[in-house]
Amino acid sequence: MDTQLLKSRGKSGLNLWKSFPLHHRRSPVMSPLLPPMLSVPEKKTAAAELFRDRHFFNSAFFTDLRDARASLSAGNPQTQPPTSSRALLLRYHRLLSSAREDPLAFDDNLAFTWHDAFRSHLKHTSASLRFEKAAVVFNVGAASSRIAAAVDRTVEGGVKEACGEFQRAAGAFRAVGEMMEGEEGTVDMGPEAAAMLEQLMLAQAQECCFERALSAGTSPAACSKVARQAALYYEEAYAALAIPPLQNHFERSWLSQIQLKAAQFNAEACYRYAIELHGKMEIGEEIARLQVGIKAVVDAKRTARGAPGSLYDCVSKLEQDMNRNLEKAVNENNRIYLMRVPAAQLLAPLPSASLVRSVSKSEILDAKAEAGHQSL
């Protein structure tokens, strides 16, 4: 039952939570101290004169569009509340898309300048409206990530809200990659960065599903599948950051946090799977899985420098729990079961199950959906 349910793809994990199977041997819940999440900074832009001073200048519609564009360059987007920033971005994108019906409206010397979100001294200027729209969608994704990362996931409804916003951010970054095909721009809007950011947002959304699964008392086997998928998402993001063109473009703390999260959720998958194995009295494999999980976090803690202290605390707590279970399993095996412990390289890969998806571009830019978010 667990496997059939968790293999459902293309649906939001939020819709599957109520159907998550419970188990007579519940998986241990997480500490109230939850690991921190990463958010993407919004891109800065310079002022841009959009229109020729002709009959469009006095049009109320084009005045609104010009004012909406001016609001984007009025200040540092990081100092604005992300919900307000996203509302402005969506309004401007809607107006810009409508104005596209009359290409004669725009100035002959049209130029849009946007700075790299992670290296603000780098910038790109283009007359392409496609580039302008892609930059706006990038910032919609960044604002969504800021909203999600700021959510208190320990309160009722917090995990669900964060999960939804991370999936929305993932969809925005995926859309950026598609919109920038054939366009030039800064590194943060290139195909590699767009794909990496999508994977990172999905990883954090999947992490929210894991937190919800634990709090709901979901079976250890099901929790293991959710954790393993979170690890896979984090691993994909980390792999992209370790090679050009993203190598050395992001802060070291980003790499460390993503590396440590990948190890954490690989270890969580091993830990939860080992609990299931113990219930089936498969003690030999239980010991092997725990050893693999412990090694993952020990190796990552040694090399992942600069990650938040609260994340190190969570990983260290997990390591302690695994060591405690390992000691018990080894003692029981030596006294009672006398089972052979398989070598790590002989273990089959742990199963995984994705409960998240990248929200479609149309959903991200839907004004009615945004109004609903604002009213929550």
C-alpha cells in the first residue's frame, strides 16, 4: 500500500498527506528545531524608459505599465516584504504581456538592465522583451522562496504553506530556463542555474513533506522513501554547483548547506528503513543500513564548512539516534540473531517517492491565485 501510494507523480504532496498510511510502529518524530531553508535573492534592475513620447504617453494603460516598471527599480527588492514584491512583479508582467499586442508602443532604444542575483556586480542589458519577462519571473520565484523560507514550520499549517511556496518557486525557475532559450543573460538565468534552482526548491518542498509525514506518524518505510527523494533532489543541486558555470558563482555556505542536507536525508532514509527492518527482524541489513547512514553524515560534517549551526545540530542529533540504534542492533545480533551483516556495496538502492512538482507557469502568473495567496 505504501509503495503504490508514494509512487504517485505529478500531484502535489499536499494532496497525498491525508492518505499517508499509518503504521503500528510509528517513525520517531523530528525535533521541534527544524533545519533552515535557503532562499534566492531577487535581482536588481535599472530604470528603463519603455515608450516613445507619442500618443501612447497619455494612455492610462501605458502610464500604469510605465509606473509598474518604475516600481521595480525604485529600491532594493530584498528590503521589501516578499509578498508585496511578488504582487508588484505579477502586476507588471500582466501589463507587459498585454502591451505586447502593440509593438510600436515601445521605444526604439529600449534597454532592460538586470543584475545577477548572486553576483550583483555582474549585469546584462538587452532590448528583448522575452529577457525582461524572464527576469520578472525569476524574481517571482525568488520572492516565493523568501516567503517559504520565512514560514514558521512548527505552527499548524506552516509546513503546508512552505511546501506550496517552494513548489511555486521551482516552477518559476523552470519557466526561466524555458524562456531564456536562445537569449543571452547573466549566469543566474542560464539553463544550468535555472535547473539547479528548480531542483533545490523541489528538495526543500520534499523536505517539508518529510516533516509532515513524521508529524503525522507515517510508517518508517514510507518516511524513508520521502527522505530518499529529498536526498536525490539535493544531490542533483549540489552536483550542478560543483562544476562550471556555477562553480564558484554561489557562496560557499550554499554548497555546504546543500551538501549537508543531501547527507542528512540519505541518513534519514537509512535510519527510517532500518526501523522497518528491525520490526521484520532483519537485523543484519538493519546494521548495514545504519552504518551507511552514519558514514554519510560523518563524511559530510567533516567537509561541509560554513553551513548553519542549527543544521549541524539537527544532523548531530540524527547521528546520535543512529548510533544508539546501531549499538542495540549489534548487541541483539551478537546475542540472539547471529545474522550476517552485508557489505555496503551489496545493498540495493533505497526506494524513493516524490510528493512534489514544479508549478506550471500559468499557475504562477495567475492573478486570481495570487489574490488567494494574499488573502490567506
